[in-house]
Amino acid sequence: MNTDALVASLLGPSALEICDVEGRPLGEVSARGYKNAARDEAHRDYGDARDHARLPSNLAALRQLQGCWPTLGTLLSSYEADRPATMGRVARRADWATRQAPLASLACSAGLGAASIATGSVATSEASNDVVLGAVLGAPSGLHTCSGEGRTSLDSPARPPVLLAALYKVCVGFHELATTMLLEGAIDADDPVPTTEDFLRWLEPAGAPSWLVGGAQVCAGTLAQIARIWEALCESGNEARHDDAAPLCRELEALIAAAAGAAREQQLRGEECPSLARALLESNRVPRVTESLRRIPTAGLVHPALLFEANEVPASLQGFAADVARGTPIDVALLEHARLPATRLAMLLGAQPTPITAAAFWAARED
């Protein structure tokens, strides 16, 4: 696997279609494969905006989360537990949680060494949550699990265990919320974590749609369950764990979002926009951070820097913004500044570190 294929697989919307060992897609109702998964939808009363939406809850996905419940909190509170408890750490934790299942599936499917992934190495699909937890936390005896071991094709991705799928599903909404709040400037990445009470108010902003209501379903968890995950995202666990791959994915996603933001600014000025940058802005499905940026009418070139603490904005993102501001074509600047993090990611995961090309970013979006 070369660098282009690696970046497209990890950052593009194809991750939504990855199915876990129970056959459920990571993206659930957002995935095309949802129609093939076991369905259990029902209308429930929650005592909030969901009751008026007249949309069902996904009880099948909720059962997956409940089966892993104590472990999810342990995982989330341990990641970067030795770092300051800021909104930036909350965003990084939610991002990290959504990376583990796609990283594991990719490592198994493509036969990558992936020794530095926080989830460890490949074993069988029958391992318990305790074994998978050991892998995610970096325990020496922990083995990461995927079904489809030994596959060498991405046409039929390996299936991650339920724990990693649950980690993705429980945090994807938190990641979108945190990303949006940071991009809008509603809170700074350097700010202390908001209280649970403030967070719950965020979920149902006055005069705006509730974060608990989607286009086809409502969030299935109770407010108490949602609040508990928020608290785990904010707490500092007893043992700090780190990951090398997820931050590189996050850096590359921020660069893609900055390219889309720059394309928007050029279009607003009536300037001709490069084809790739325009596609990242206008395609039907794009990487998640770019999708969040597109929903904010005022977000442009520099806004993705708000996702990071002031002294931790990646040099690649700073250099990209500076080059575009000086008149470098967006597509050219994107490839130049994505080169180093993409190469580092490929080497880290045991892929072939070929020079990144525009093909990586064309494949990371869908019309």
C-alpha cells in the first residue's frame, strides 16, 4: 500500500462503510451498508428535543455501546491523561477514538506492520474486551483483533472488534460537536473543559437544531449516558496513554479542511478556484473536519488552526496558510505541506512511503 491509498482510506468517507465483527457499519445509518445490518429502531421518550423529532432511535447500535460501557470510559479518560484538561484535549480524545477502528481495519486488510498504532498487532476475532482493551492501552500482552486476518486487499476491509466500533460510534458525535464549537470560536482549545451542565446546554442551543437529532434518527443514549461519556472525555485517568498515528491523521484532516476553506474564500472573491480544492468544498461526502467547516458559513483558510492549542498548531498548517496567502495555488500548497505528515504516517504504519499526490485527496471525497 502506498501513501496515497493510505491517506484516502483513513481520511475519506469509506471508513463509514467498515463493518465490525457483528456486521454493523461504523457509520450506522450514514453508511450505505446500513441496509444490510440487523435493524432495531424504535421511538422512545427522552424528555428533550428528541421527543418532538418523530424519528426513531437505533437500539441495535446502543446495545453495542452498552456491552462495552465501562471499558469506553476507561479508554477515553486514559488518552493523554498527563496533558492539561483543556477543550483541545477533549477534541483530541474524541478524534483519537474515531481513528482506532479504521486504523485497525486498514492494518489487517493491507497487511501492514502497524507496530506503532496504539491498538497493537493483529490476532484473532474471538478475543474479549479485556484483551482488546489491553491492546488499546498498550499492554505488552494485549493483541489487537480483526476478522479477515491476512487479507491484502482493501476491497473487502477486515472487521474490527465491537469494542473499537463502539469507541468510534460513541465519540463521532462528540467529535463533530467539539470540532464545530472550536471552528466557530465558541470556545478556545486552550480553555479549561466546560462543566457537564454547560455541555448539556450546548446540546440544545437556543434557536438552533439540537445536536441530539439527526437527519434520519435521534441519539439513542439517555442524557445521563451522554453526560457520562462527556465526563470521561474530560477526566484524567490513572494511567496516561498516547498514540502516534492519530495526531498525524488529525493534522492531515486539518490541512484538507484549510484547503476547502481557502477555496470558499477564493470563490467569494470571484476568483477561479483549483479543481481539487473546489471538489473538497463541494463534493457530496468529504472528511469529517471538512464537513464541519462547510456547515459554518464564515469558516475559511485559517479556521482549522482553531482546532489546536495556540502553541501546538502544526507547522504544516501554518505553512499552508502562509503560502496560500502569498498566492501559491491551493492544490500546490496542499501537496507540499501534506508531504511530511503523510510520509511520517506511512512509515509509522509500515506502508510504502511514496510521495503523496493529488490522487490521495481526490479519493478522500465522493461525489
